[in-house]
Amino acid sequence: MATLNIDGKVFEVDGDGFLTDPAIWNDDVAQQFATADGIETLTDNHWAIIRMIRAHYEENGNAPMVRALCKETGLKLKEIYELFPLGPARGACRVAGLPKPDGCV
């Protein structure tokens, strides 16, 4: 199992850097992963995306489709990429503590 060390805290991750245990996720973990991805401050828009992704995952066991993410948050895809430069899957889902999405997020 791979590990990721962020500011002295070690996380078990898969080969792509996603948490292997989404249950250990919390707001502090989100901020640590965001900082590691180059996002210094999580804004209200960041949190809206993160909370929507987490809620969808907890209800359905997977990440939401991009279209649903845009509709639910009221943000355009371009805005999501501005908030999460690595994109909705690699960036937003990773910060939200989800396993690596299988499909198109």
C-alpha cells in the first residue's frame, strides 16, 4: 500500500494518491490534500463542490457525474477547473476523500 506524507501526517493512498479509506476523511484532511494539490485556501465554492461530492458518494457509493455536479452547485465546468486545476475527478474527488472514480466525473 502506498502512503502520502503531507505536513508530517501519513495517509494510506492508492497508486494515484486517493485515500484508500474514505472514512478517515474530514475537513482537515480535505485542506491538507488541497494544499498538496496547490490550493491554498478552500473557498465556499470549493466546499460546495466537496460537500456535494461527499453527499453523493455517501448516498450512492460513487462520485457524481460532471453534469450533476455543475447542476447541483450552479458552477460551470470551467469554474470547477479554476477551483480544482486537476479537474473534478483527480482534484475535487481526491480532496473530497473519495476513492479514484471509475467513470467520468
